[in-house]
Amino acid sequence: MTTKKAIIQIDYEDVNLILLETKDNLYYNIIDVFSDSIPLVEDIEKNGILRPVIIKDLLKILKMYRRICDRNSITDILCFAGSYFSEAKNNKSISEEIYNTCGFMLNVMSQEDEMKNTFIGAVNSSDVQKGIYFYVGSRFCYLINFNRRNILNCILMPFGTHQIAKILNSDGSLDEKKNEISKMFEEYISNADFIQTIDEETEILTSGNIALSLGKISRKATKYPLDLENNYVLTTETFNNVYSLVESLGLDSTKKIKGISSESADKIYAGAILFNLFLKALKMQKVTISSDKLIDGYISTTVIPSINDRPLSDMFIYSLENINAFFNNPNSNNSKVYDLSINVFKQLKVVHRLPRNYIKPLRIAGYLYDCGKRINFDNAVKNSFEVILNSKIKGATQKDILLGAFACKLQDLDNFNLSEWVKYASIVSEEDSVAVKKVGVLIQLSAALDASKSGAIDDLNCDILGDSIIVKTIVNKDADFEIKEAMKVNKNFKKVFTKFIEVI
């Protein structure tokens, strides 16, 4: 059953309304977001309270959000504020006024819950299963040691870009100010004993506005061919170049980095300094940037907590299922084709000889094999490339997603365009070009084996006899049509595997 829900987030400097549709209390899709700026934390820091004029502005925004919810017939509304809200001496009276005026029961997060939800949002969207999570926020930094989504150790640093920018804009030489920041950082990082136990399996994960800004600058500077934020990998070498670029912009808080972020240049520089100190302390060569935020963690812990019942290894499959729940063609048989593609991949292992790192691209292409039909039936296979790249698939690397998009498109080998492939030369290899063609043909064969969408074929047995492969179908009803369609794949199959198939 599909239902609508709303979340109101009263953040440090803005108020957000997020409208969701949920399905079976397991899947969710964000359908709209509204945001209004208001200097809440700044007012609290200056006055110790929220002044009447700010409260009036806040209530005005919340009343508008109430009307939006009412007009969309949304009655399930959650409202929360960050931990900073508890620092206002009049926070209880404000909460009562919000309830009496708008009917919203305000939940104020503890700092620990804010840290936990921010981390969960990031780790759920990533392919990092064991590592160190580092977050640079405006008022706080987090350092978390985790394994398979479980927090093992954590350190909360009571400073962020806001405080660092103040130091940078104070009197004194830049070197003196950098030394002061370094000492602040060292005071907390020295307590992180778990950093000393980092092994080869440990990876670095980060998220937040500063991380996303640094990632975007990096992609522009290196002319990275994919316009994807989630799971972008920033190498230490590239970060050092970005750091030099940001440093050269100076400390003018009025400067903006065009097309990068709403953050002022001094805030990005402040965040870059903290990232630089962190990367030097860990001596790691790369960091994965997640695009998911506090709100995503809040959804999976509070709105739809059943998401977190899944092991981290299943988050990738959950993400595909979540896409399917809202954007699937009602006449689609993608789940059956997905199962058949995995079956065929296993059965023909000695023929395709593809290593395990191509399983996720296979799964993406198999599960979304007909996704191009969302756009237009004509050229559906070609359309699938853009659909996959623009579907936020969590738990997969950007290379996995790119290869999955190519494999889906190459259900028709005539779609392979060398000039298009070369555009992604910094991500893919010659070995990958051979692999995606093989995966594309296996997806084409799997789709043919359920061409009537009747689920006639339950299983397969493949016998390899010299230059031929006998594919024996185990059926529950007449499958003549499926066998006929599967035999049409022979031309492409011969091209990539140098063998013929006979389906019986």
C-alpha cells in the first residue's frame, strides 16, 4: 500500500519540508522538498534564546508547511530539530507554541542521535562495509569507527566550519591560525586509539555539504566524465590539488565558488583544512563521498525503521527494489529476468570467465533491463543507459553503475559506440569493454527466456560441447515461444563468446 508522509526538519539555518510516498512501510520515494532560510542557530548563539521576531518567522513558515500538507491530504507528519535547539532557553515554550499553532509535535534530537542518523544516512548509501567515517559539519565534526553499519567507536568534536572560519578571519598570520586549528584537531584525534589499528580492509567514508563541495570541485578540475555525487571516490592526490585551489581563493566570506556550493569560500576553506588534517592523520589514499544526509538516516531509523533490519550487504538489492517499487512498468517481468540472468551467469561461468567484480553490473542490468521503457518504448534499450545513470543506486560504486548502464544498453551489441566509451576512459578499461558486451548478451538471453512474461521456465541446465552450448530448459508450461526467442540471441552470442547456443 502506498501512503504519503511529511517530515519537517528545523535545521541550523533553514527549515525544510520533505514530502514522501512510502510503500508497504519498507520503500520510500521523496516527491518534493521545500526549504526556507532562517538564522536560528545564529540567534541562539547571540542571545541564548530565539527572539520573538525569529519565532514569528518560524511559525509563519510552519503554517505554510501545514497548509501544503493539508492540501496534499497528508496527516502523518513528523517534525524534528537538531540538538542545537535545546540550547535555546525558551525551547520548551517554542515547542508548545509550534504544537498549539500548527499541530506539530516537535522532537529535539540529542547530539548523539544527530551523529548516528547522519552516519546511517551515509553508510546505507555507500559500498563501504568496514571503515572510518569522518564528517565535517558547521558546528560539529564526527569520527566513527564502524564495521557493517555497526558503530564500534566514535568521537564528537565540538567544532566545525563555523568556528574554524572565525579563527581564519581573526587577527594574526595564516600560519599562526593554522597551528591553532591543528592543535584543536590533535586534542581530539589523539584520543582515537582505533586509528592505530587500521588494516588493509579499512576504507574512509564521508558525507555532508563540505564533502560534496570538495567532490564537485574535484570532478570539475579533473573533468570527471560522470555527473554523480554519491559514492564518488576522491583520491588524496586530487584532494591536495583541490586544497591548493581552495586556499588560493583566500578568506573573503563574500566569495562564492561558482556552480559549486551555497557555502561561502571561507567556510569551504575551513572544511578543507579539517579534511587535510584528517587525511594526514590517517595516511589514507582515498575517501568515498556519500551524498545522503541526516534526513536520509532519519527516514531509515524513524520513518521506515525496517530498512535497517537488512544486512549492509543487502542494501544494494534493497536500493534496486526501492527503485522498482515506484518506477516499475506494471507489465514488467524484471524480477524474473534478474533471477534468470544470475542463473545463466553461474551456469556459463567457464564460458564467460568474468571475475566477481562484474556481478553488481550484471545485477543492475538484469534488474533494470527494461527500465528504458519508462521514457519511451522506441529505443528503450538505448534509453536505459541514461535511466540507470540517473537512478540513485545505493551500495554500488560509480563504476558498477556505469558498467551496468552499458551492459543494459548492450542487449543490442549494435549500440556499442567506441567514441562514447572513450568518454569514460578514466573510469573503465579495455577489459571492461569486453565484459559489458558479455553481460549485455547474457541479459538479452535471460530476457528472451521469459519473452512471454509467463514464467514458463523454472530452471536451466547448460552443457558445453566444444563450440556449442546446449541450454536445457526446465519448464512448467509450454515454452516454445521462449525457446524461439532465445535462439535469436545466437548471432550476438557467437560474437562475444565464439560459441553457438542451442536452447531446448
